[in-house]
Amino acid sequence: MKVALVNIGRIVSGDFRHPDRAGDGILTDGGKIVAIGSADDFDLSSCDVVIDADGTTAIPGLIDSHVHITFGDYTPRQKTVGYLESYVHGGVTTAISASEVHVPGRPRDPEGVMALAVAARRCFDTYRPGGMRVHAGALILEPGLTRENLVEVKRLGVWLVKAGFGAFATPYGYAELIGWAHELGMTSLVHTGGSSIPGSSGIWAEHLLHLRPKVSFHVNGGPVAMPEEGFARLVDESDIALQVCTAGNLRTTLLTANLLRDAGQFERLLIATDTPTGSGIMPLGMLYTISHIASLTEIPPEWAIAAATGNNAAVYGLNSGILDVGRDADIVLVDACAGGSKNDAISALRNGDVPAVGAVVTDGIPRFVGRSRNTPATTRHVRVASSKVVQQFTAEHG
Ligand SMILES: [Zn+2]
């Protein structure tokens, strides 16, 4: 499918070092971005769908790097179906599993956790709820797993390993497994902060500095934060990516963002939600944390957007998260909400408002155009200007 977005007011790239892209149009073909620039240069007659952005702002689809995936579009924790599709209406186009720890009766033996990760990975190979790309299958590290076990699951497509819920006496017990995972090119994720599951111990900065994972999961606390002195230590004494989550401690989210900005290492800040959890299902969680950072710190809104898009893509090695030629065609149109005091999405974020989502394209396919089911309406009028596809792209909403 060939899709053009025209009449874009501003293109925010998702790369905090180069946050603005010149132009008013984005052309996609076969799931990839093939051109960004002046829409006058596009051959619109060859497009299957042309979306008139009406001056709204284009950003990359948001990447939530901490989602409690199970199987299907269902969360047992909140007994709810359709939450991933609902997140697409919050501008989220990619969900990365925080391990399938919420599967009822989940196994805890080596063979069981391997089978669970492989099954989850395979179940989302082609299944895209509401258009969402789901990277599922994070191996839950448990005692007894061998290097050969990691080689085997890697061969079967699993590339994420998760430490924090295993039956180790102390967090230091994960060190050997994480070392093997890194040797095999896998991405390691370590729970940080107080325990979220009764009986599991807290994981603090001294543990992380010993384990050296790729990502500190919810460094701000999931939901309870580690001791204060640990934040500066992690920033200064490691290169671990520091993920901040909506369902955590807001004060330490802002602390982490400021520390990384001041250290000149903003690329290490990752925004995620850590949902569904006891905190609920949060379709607008990514947008809330972006607006919190953009309004309660001096960090530019475009950088906060990058922490939710390009930064996540770089750490996880994804081809989405940046608006550029050759990248995945995961694109979101955002705007100031109708009736607010600001005139565009970036000003609204700086004001602390959640932006309105006006259209979501994932894998080069428009998933809805006009109005999100979950945000207020846009100020401007995003619409389908022309379409050769027999489909109603307008989302149903009350
Ligand atoms: Zn979590």
C-alpha cells in the first residue's frame, strides 16, 4: 500500500539531536517511509490513500518498551480484552514485552520459561492487534538455566531476557546468565526499585552496577523507587539505558531525565508505561509521561518525544521510532486538543496538556484517521483526502 500524508504543519523526527525535519509531506510504500519533504514533489495520483494532516504535527509512532504482554490482546491482570488496540489510539505503535510474567500459572522451571518465551514470541510474529507491532517473548531468568538453553531460545527467535522475578537468593545471582545473554547478542532487562511481587527482593543501584544490563527497567520505581543516591551513581558510573515508567514515581522520573540531560547522555532516557499492572491499563500513558517531562523540566518537548521513540528504537535495535527514509512507516499525527489554550501539539506538551491524536499509520497502513477513541478531538481537521481502498478509516467513538 502506498500512503501519503500531506499538509503536515511540522515534522518532529524522534531524534533528539536533530528534532526537526523540513517539509510538509511523508510518503510511505510497502510499510516503509520512502520520502519526506515537499508534498508537491509526490505523485499523489499513484497513492492508495492520501491523508490531509491539516497542519497537525507528525511524530514517529510511540514505542512502549515496558508492556505486560501475555497472549492475544488480553491482560489477565486487569481482566480486559482489546487493550493493545486501545493503546494504538494513544499513539503507541510498538509494544515491547516486559516478560510474560502475568500469564496465569506461569512456569518457573527452565523448560517452562523457555517454552513460554518461545510461544509468546511466535504468537506475535504476524499478529498485530489494531496495527500494533508487539515484540513478545522475554525469557524470565530462573536458576538452572544454562548457556545452552539461551543458545536454544535465541535460535528460536527470542532476543530479550528479563531479570527480577527469578528464584535467586539475591539479585547478584543473575550475573552469569546476563553475561551469557550479552555474549549471544541478547538484550537484558533488569527490574529496578522495590519489589512488585511479594517475596521478590528490591534491586538497587549497587546490583545494577554489578549486573550491567542493557536496560534498567523502571529506574524511577516500579512502582517504588530505589534509594536516592543510586540515581546519580547509575548515570555517572554506567552506560545502562534508564527506563522511566508512567506507572512509577513521577519525582524520580523527572530526576532521572534531568540527570541524563545534564550529563550529556540523553540518549539513555527511555519512556515506557509498565502497564497493564495494578496501575491499570493506560492507553495515554506514553503521552502523559512525555507531557510530564516536557512541562515539569526544561527539557524540550521534542526531546521528550525522542525518549519515547528514537531512544527506545536505538537501544532495542528497532527500525521504527525515527521519521526518516527507509524507516518503518509508523507515523502519528498529533495536535493541541480542541478547546485548550495552545495552538499546536508541541506548545500543548510544554503546557502540560496531553496532545490529541488525529491519525495513526502503522506498517504503512492507516489504522484510523480523524479522531482517536481515547484522546480529546484535535483542533485541526485531519481527514482522508482520497482513497482507493474500500474501507472506512474513521474510528468509532462515543
Ligand atoms: Zn513491569
